[in-house]
Amino acid sequence: MDEPITLPDPTHPPRPAPGCDVCAALDEQRAEYERAKDIRRATVCEVEIRNHPHAKKRREGQS
């Protein structure tokens, strides 16, 4: 049997990756859209934050 699927909690926006300027900017836009009650655009920002690629740190000695 497959593992259960875990979906993000739609009531809590995703956290921007620490140190990522792109995620931080998207989070600011998301908050502005929420204040303006533009939930559609706020949701688009949330999806972009969740899907924004971040390089995984390589372990020392690996290529």
C-alpha cells in the first residue's frame, strides 16, 4: 500500500525559505494581496513559494 498523501494546510501560508530573496518577495506580495482581499493572487504567490526550487546542500566530499 502506498504512503498517505500529505497536502499543505490551506489555512496557513507556506514559509519562505530562509535567506531566499525570491521567496521573501513572494511572501510580501502574498501578504499585500491578502490585505486587499485578493485571495486568487495570494494563492498564486503561495503556490510559487511552495514550488520555488532551492538547491540542496551537498555533503562535504560529494560531487
